[in-house]
Amino acid sequence: MTDTDTMPPGWSTGNLGYLLASVSKTQPRKWSEQRLFGYLDIGSVDNTSHRIIEVRAVRSEEAPSRAQQVVQAGDVLFSTVRTYLENIAVVPDRAEFDDLIASTGFCVLRPMKGVNGRYLFYLCLEPSLLAAMAARQTGTSYPAIRDEDLRDHRVLVPPSAEQGRIAAEVERRLSHIDAAEASLDSALRKTQKARVAVLRTATDGSLLAFDLAGDATKECEAAGVAYETVADRPGWARVRLRDIAKVGSGATPKRGNPRYWDGGTIPWVTSGQVVGGVVHEPAELITDAALKETSVKLWPVGTLLVAMYGEGRTRGHCAELAIEATCNQACAAISLHPDLADAQPFVKLVLQARYEENRVLGSGGVQENLNLGLIRDITIDLPPQDVRNALGAEADRRLSLLAVAEAGIAKQRARCSSARRSVLSAAFAGRLVPQDPTDEPADQLLERISADRATATLTKRTRRRRITQETAK
């Protein structure tokens, strides 16, 4: 809703900045004394809970150049930097949050007298306001909005008393949504834990009790691959990936050469696509020239890909190619020996079960990236074919049930997000709580704010004049 729409009775309209008091600036690096202070940067605020999660203790002489804004309890911190626009929080009224300096990456919103601070905070989370700010971002190396963009944003202003009622009702409703989301998150953690258990018990054979014939060591002998016997599991063979599969990688054809990309028809996959478990679509398409002239390789359907590096939790994930495709250098491609091709589903289960282990392969478990040597040296305890098939079928059945449960959780999570947006949208359009005709109209609040601001300006001018006169004596 804008100021051209029908406003609820007693409401008014104005720029957001009109509701805000000024915030003083400082430069800790220029303080004469050396002392510690609490510093809030953009990363200090969690963009989900909208709470301050960290206050850095910084010495004045080591202060970042962006540490300039003196904040106090009740201030609303609004990040102005792209990807962090929802890092929004209120400075709590607690001792550990005294004497804080905030980064200039925040627009600090300090409510004028008569403006409810909690109302102001929730207003900053309102979907249309956030969308308007996202559209105002400028810059390439450091995309952001200006403080003025936020302060100039037009908002509807309810009476002061109604602001309090709105804030209370928003908090009440959002607390129910928070509780529902917490319950869903707990359920999701349980399904994820169950998924790990299914994978691990499937790959060590404890998922099922069975008495099946077969001997994986004989399969390995027939295929001519090296193996070791597994002492506590007769008929199982311990093998290394390098002995049962061709393990290679890919490349990224030179971006500046249009012959490698323009009009391409050959699928090309990146590590980011490995997270899904099965790769059905390529990231991009490359040309025959790229396949012939660069080190990319075309891998057959069924090839397993392991992400050797990538952003976030990508590294260590395993997926299966559902299409014939090439891949980039961040993927290890695993194509099983033809005589052991039927072991592919079990090998995939093993690699998925060892996701966390694969992530920390290397010296001391701190290596940032995997490499082909480490992938090739992964050992697998391979059961006989009948056992592999039985374990794989049961694992698939259980994982499918968990996938259904996770899809249901995701659907309910989306409903919670939609409900949250609806509550905030209704709140600041005057539809969340009824209007009270006895409330002081917002126009009178704005007139009082105007008078207070004029008085503050006059006081500052008088103070500056007095200082100038005393200096001249």
C-alpha cells in the first residue's frame, strides 16, 4: 500500500526517515585514549532470527574504517549491502550491548519519541519494503543501497497507540510461526539422521538379516581386479576405487573462445549439480571442438560424480549421471569396470554414506579440497551381488519414504514463510488489528515529531553559537 491508496482511519503517510532521530558518528581510530569497544558489522546479525549473534571486541587503534556509528538500545540495524539486506536486528537493552559502534554498512534507525521501536523493526521486515530496497541497489564491486534510499521510502504511519498494538500482535503471531518452524526443523533433522543411518547400515550390511549365496572375491578375480578379504564378513571383498573403476576428471573450456561454447550440443556439468544425487540436466553445453581440443572427457550414463570442491556443503557430495555428459575440473568422474558395472548402485551408496568422511579426507582432516588421488584411494567393502541387490533395494525403499517425509516438511516450511509474509503485509496495511477511534491521529504524532525536530535543530545551533563565541573571547 502507498500514500495513494485508501488509508485506515487515523493513519497518515510520510517518508520513513521522518520517523527517525539522528545518530552520532565517531572515529575510534582517532580517539586519544586506547580502549576496547564493541563493534557490530554486517556478519554480527543473523538474517533468519534477526538477532545480534556476535559483538566483536576491538581496540580503538585497530578499529575498522567502517566503525563509525554510535548505537544504543532500541536502535534498528538495517544492512544496506546486497545479499545481506535482511540482516536486520534491534539492539537489545542489555549491559553487554552498551557502548557499541556499528559499521557504516548498516543504516541505523533510531525512532523518534512517539514511534514504537518494535513497530519500526517489524516494518523493516515487511516484504514490499524489502523488495523496494532490493530494487534500489547500485554498484558493481560493492552493490548496496544508500541510507537515503531507505529513509526516503514512503510508509503509512498509524497512531502511536496502534503501533504498539500492531507490534504486539505481530510478535504473538510470529511466535506461533517460529514454534511451527522449529518443530519442522526438528523433524527434518530426524529424517536427515535417519537417512545417514540407512546409508551406513546398507553399506556395512547390517540393514538386513540375510542368508544369500555369492562371493564378491570371485567376482573380483573374474574381473581381474585386486582385492582383500574382509575378515568379519565372509564373501565380501575390500577394494579400492582405482582398482574397480576408471577415475578421472574434466575441465572448463576457455571461456574466451566462442568455438568451445557457441552453439554447443554436448552437456557439461559442474560440481554444484552433484548435490541433488542424480544429474538430469547440464549446467551448459559445449561444442565438438571443445571435446576434441581440450581435456574434457565424455562420460557415459551411470558415471558417478564426486564434488572435489565447491561452495558451502558441495564438496564430498556424490551423484549419478542420468545423461551422457562432460564435467568440469571440480568433479571426479567414476566409471566402473565393465565386469563390475552392476556394483555401481552399491558404490554410490557407499560414497553417499561417507559424505562427511570424504569432506575431511587429507592430512589431519583439514584439507580444503579433495583430489583425484584421494578419490582413487577410497576403499569399499563389496558384498556379493545378491547381497548388494537386496541391500540396495531396501535402502531405496527407506530413502524413498524419507524423501516423501522431507518433501512434506519442505511444503509446510513454505507455508510458514508465506504466513509470515502475510502477517507482516497485513500489519502495515492496517488489516492486522482494528483501529480505535479514541487513538490520537497519526497527523498529530507527525506534527509533534516536527516540533521536536525543530527544537533539536535550534538547540544545536544555539550550542554551536555559544561555542563559537567562547572560542572568540
